[in-house]
Amino acid sequence: MNEKEMLYQKRLERYTTAMDCGKPDMVPVAFGIGEWIVKYTGTTLQEIYYDLDKSNRIVSEMLPGLDFDIFKGGPSLWWPPMFDALGSKLYKFPGMGVDENSTFQFNEQEYMKADDYDEFIASPTEWLVNHYLPNISTELENPGSYRSTIALIKGAAAFAMQGGIMGAAWAKWTVEHGIVGQGTGFTKAPFDTLGDALRGMKGVLLDLRRRPDKVLAACDAITPHNVNCSLAGAGADTRFPCFAPLHRGAYPFLNPKQWDTFYWPSLKATIEGMWAKGKRMLFYAEGDWTPYLEKIAELPDKSIIFQIDTTDPKKAKEILGGRFCLQGGVPTTLLTYGTPEKVKEHVKRTFDELACDGGFILDTGGVVMGDAKKENALAMIEAAREYGVY
Amino acid sequence: MSEKEKLLNPDPGVCLPWKVKVEEIGEFPGNEEIAKKEWEKLDDFAYNFIWFWAQR
């Protein structure tokens, strides 16, 4: 076993021990190289997003100088050429809809109309193909046309190309830098699948009043697909958790009764369905989930890693600690507005509060924004090594 | 709605079930399992591509 393989094994052991609520040799640290890197590289955000080779090269150049355990990925969340091929309306990307150094914007619309519920519920995959794809893609507006056919060929090819490029990049980072990836697969809460991309926030909130039974039936129809999505893109891997960004479940988008009725049952069923197949969820609880911690504690032990963003960390530890691994602790705003000294103090305090019994992974609470300072990001991982030894 | 256009309501991970395709083919003189295995891999790829757009 060479030096990098040993490093990989050491980091993997740290990660898996913490995921199982144990106490490794030191607190594992999760780290991502986000959009903030752009202003230190002489490139534009557009280049980073469009040119995957360049983006991956920047990551490769940075990794040797960084000591962390779990890699969350590089700065380009999406690959815009795939969206451009279909004329996607979903996003505006840097240099294509917004300024070349502005982050992407989600263009939320009612891409699924209220009248579409029955057809969607009857056969979700077919409805997505027959109605949703043409609704979100200018190039697919005339199915069967020359442009539509070409766009589908290009879109599917881009999906495969991106998978190949990123697969090779992750393999290289693993072999050359002993990197352990955070997770495999991507899924969501069924209510978020419905409320984010299909009905939109306004649509789904009106539906709670006007057609609550349809919302519940749609969430039930989506649930088995979201269980499948957690494993499908992951090649059935069960060693690592599936990333699940959770949106409308954060307090106070929904009131507690709505949360209990519409959000939680299908999310819980998704997690239980995944766990029955051996797959854990990275429960990426963006925002504040404090009022729902008792409900979340009903889940099977170890079936999630609970991400602490603005959820009360002490309550999360009190209610979930010991049964579920906790991850987070560092507010993303601290990396933008803080100083390295303040970041280090915060990391030390976080370890005292959350890490003492194990079952904890240090990370930023949410996605680190483009205005974060590199010195603060580096201070976080330096402090983790300084104070994180058990 | 013609016979071919009836809703399939495919399972998760499936777009066009092999059993539908094989019924259309009729007699299968070779090893069906070889064809089925590769069909299902591509079908799963298509499924992931479709659901990718709904999981934004």
C-alpha cells in the first residue's frame, strides 16, 4: 500500500467511524472548494462552470496544500452546456443569462400546472417525458421535430460526458491525493421534488389549501422514485451517504401541522426505503430544523447524517446525538464576514459542544458562497487539526 | 389512445420495460438474458437522465 492509499484508508476510517456515531482518532473534516476560489485563480465563474477540465485542474492544484478528510467537490455545481443543449429554462448561468462572475440563478416557475396532477400521479416518469421536459426546454417545445431530436441526443450525450469527466476526476483525486468523497447519489424529499422543480413555491403552497389530497398523492407517487434515485446514480454504492438537499422543510416555510402532514411522511418513507437497502442519507437540512428534531429522531438509528446549518446545535446534539452522526457547525457567513482568528475560536467552541462523544463531522453549515474568504476557509481546516484530536 | 400509447407507469429505474419490448419482438432465437441485461442498463441511464431534470 503506497502513501496515498494509506492516507485514503485513514481518512475513510475516520469518516465511517463518525458516520456510525463512533469516536475516530480525530474529528473528521469535510471540505469543498466552492465558487470563492474563482477570485484567487484569475479566471471567471463562467470559465469554471463551462470548462470542466479547467475547473478540475484548479481543484487538482489546490488539493496538495489542504489537509482534510472528506471532499465535497469542486466549484461547478452544474455543467451549463448540458442545459444549453436543451434550451433549459431552469437556470441562468454565469455568462449566459447573468454576468460572467455572478452565481447561477434558479428560475422557479409552475412547470407543472395544477391540472397535471392526475396524469403525473398515474405515471410520473411518462409525464416527465411527455410534458415536463418540453415545458422546461425551449429546444423540446415541438417533440419529434429536427431540433427537438437533436437536442435530446445532445442532452443525453452531455449527461454521459459529464459523468465520464467527473468520474475520471474523482478517481484521479482519490489515487493522487488520498481523497475520500462525501457521498454517492442524489435525491430529495418528495415534497421538494414537487415544490422546487414541478409546482414551484407559490404553486405548491396554494395546493396545500386547494388540493391537499393531490399533493399527498403526488408525494406518495414520487417516493419510490426518490428511493431509487439515491442508489441509481451511485451504482448501488452503500458505503457512502446520498446527498439530499432539503428545502421547504426548513422552519418556517410550512407551519408544524403542514410539515407533519405534507412534508415529513414521504421524506421519512424515502429515508426508510433507502435504509432498507443499506443506503444512508446526508440529511442536508438547509436553514433551521429545530422544531422538527423530535420527529427526525423517529428515524432508524444511523440512517442519516444530520447537517446542522442554522438548526440549534445544542438541541440537535441533545436530541439526535449518539443515534445519528451530526455534521456542520461552522456558519457559512463566518467564512465571509469573519476573520481567521474568529473562525478558529468558533471551531474550538464547536468541538467542545458537539464533538466530545464522537459521531461528529466538522463542516460548514451550508453551501459556502462565492464571497467567502480563502483565509477563513483554510483557517477552518487548520483549526480542526489543531483542536480535533480525541 | 392506441394500444402502444397506453400508460406504462414504469417502475423506478425503468422507462420501457423489457417485457414490453420482448412481446413486440415476438420469438427470441438467441439468449434473451444477454439482450435484456444491456437493455436494462441503457434504460436505467435514460431514467436517470429524465429524473435528473426533476430533482433540481
